Amino acid sequence: MSSRLAVEIAGLKLGNPVMLASGILGSSGMTLKRVVDAGAGAVVTKSLGLEPREGYPNPTLVQVECGLLNAMGLPNPGVHCFGEEIMEAKELGVPMIVSIYGFSSGEFADVAEIAVDAGANALELNVSCPHVEKTGAEVGQSKELVAEVVNKVKNSVNKPIFVKLTPNVADIVEVAEAAVEAGADAITAINTVRAMTIDVETKTPILANKIGGLSGPAIKPIAVRCVYEIRRSVDVPVIGCGGISTWRDAVEFMLAGASAVQIGTAIAFSGLGVFKSVTEGIDAYLKEKGFRSVGEIVGLSNRD
Ligand SMILES: Cc1cc2nc3c(=O)[nH]c(=O)nc-3n(C[C@H](O)[C@H](O)[C@H](O)COP(=O)(O)O)c2cc1C
């Protein structure tokens, strides 16, 4: 792996800046290993809570124009059960970030402690899931609640805290600022965009939950704008996520201000080869343009 690609995010050393996004192939040690073998620089697990959750009935996932629409309902085995998988994944050789959610700040902190005891290298707080009540975006739409959750988790564990934000707010910058003031070590932007689709034959919404979250190429310009705005106002690394499927997309996010990127939906559309093609493409771009490291292009479009 080229040394041009190495990055350090909140003290975590990554061989390359292309990470797995939460919720796609992040549910077991075995699938995480496949993603690492495919070339990811770090992995984020599926979001875990204190108790197991079944998630919503089907349909939970549907393909729409330029992306996927999902309302999975955060199905997961619970952080206790996942402990063994985390242990297994500790041998992955790349940083493992455990994504967590809770229904109160205390619950977030409890899940954080269990995940860290099991071996998480960092935590990503999911305050942005758009389709589960009383958690996710219902927290992430209030800067006060975000600050409370970050503060509580920060005081409970001694690992880097990434905070994953929702674009479904009037001003994502004020939420990012509140998260950083409360102690966030990095911001991940963005989670899915609230959306829906309706079957014209049955005249009913297709997702069982009716409303879900849109991901994939359709949301990329929204995510780029969020990264650009956040980067201008906070001093911690921003991790870009939303619609990345080529090296050009990844470089665009970096020019907007992302220190690293995450990939989700593109794996469903193009397979795990996307990690190799994106990292190799970034490296070739850096080489061709005469840059010595990824860090040199972060935020280049964002300086005035
Ligand atoms: C099927 C599916 C499940 C997801 N589950 C989670 C999750 O558990 N936690 C989370 O923070 N984000 C979750 N996401 C959101 C992704 O991590 C990512 O933020 C979003 O899909 C945008 O990136 P992409 O366009 O590369 O997929 C999920 C997305 C999809 C498509």
C-alpha cells in the first residue's frame, strides 16, 4: 500500500482513508474480515444497542432511482452478543469502529462501555438513523441532546468518539459544533436522507415502515455540501459518507474537507472490489497531481 494513502484520524492510524460505512456487511466478524481483505482502511460495525432488536418487517430495502431506500429498524443482536464478534474482529489488522445507539444518554454510555471492553478501537455514535423513534435522528436533530449524549459517552470511555450526523436538519453546522464542544473527536457526515416511495399499482408506500432513508449516488451532492460546511466551522476530522462509488467521488469529498471517507451502498451495487478501485484511484490522482499525501488535498476547495 502506498504511503501517500496513510492517514491518522483522531489518533487511529489507517493504511488508507477508505472505510466501511455502518450497516453494510458490518454484522459479523466474518463479514468485517471480508471487507478488510478487500482493502478497507478501517471498518465500522452495524449499529448496536443495549438489547437485541428484530428490526421492521419486510420490505425493509428497495432500489430507487440513483440509490437505495431502507428502513431496517436497526436490527442487531445487541452489544452483549456482538462482543465475541468484536473480539474476533480485533485481529483484523485495521481499526474497528463500533457504531452504537441508545434510547437515552445513559444507555449510549452503557453500550459504549461494553463495546470498548470488548475491544472497540473507537466508537461512532449513531444520532442520525432516520426511521427509529426515540433514538437516531430524534437525538441528532437537537443540538442539546447531541451534546448530552457525547458528553456522557466521553466521560464513560477513553476511546475516540466519532459522531455521525443526520442531514435532516435545517443547520447541520450547529449540531456539529455542539458535538465537538461536547468532546467529539471526529464527525461523520452523513447518514441517510429521509425519503419514501409509493407503488402506483397497490397505491401504498413500498417500505413496511412507509418512510426510510435514501442512500447512494442520489445523496452525494447533499453529503458533499454537509462536509464542506462542517469543515469550515469545526477543528476535528470530518469523515465523508454518502453516495461514494468511485475514486472521483472520494477525492471530491476530500477536496470539500473530508479526511477519510466511508462506503456503503456502492458495495451492494458494485461489490467489494470498490475498496480497491477507490483507493488505487485516489493514489493515482495524488501521484499525477504531485501530492505527497491525502492530507494535502483535504479541504483544498474550501479555503477563502
Ligand atoms: C441497508 C443499510 C443499512 C444501514 N444501517 C446503518 C446503521 O446501522 N447505522 C448507521 O449509522 N448507518 C446505517 N446506514 C447508513 C450508511 O452507513 C450511510 O451513512 C449511508 O448509507 C450513506 O452512505 P452510502 O451512500 O455510501 O450508502 C445504513 C445504510 C443502508 C443502505
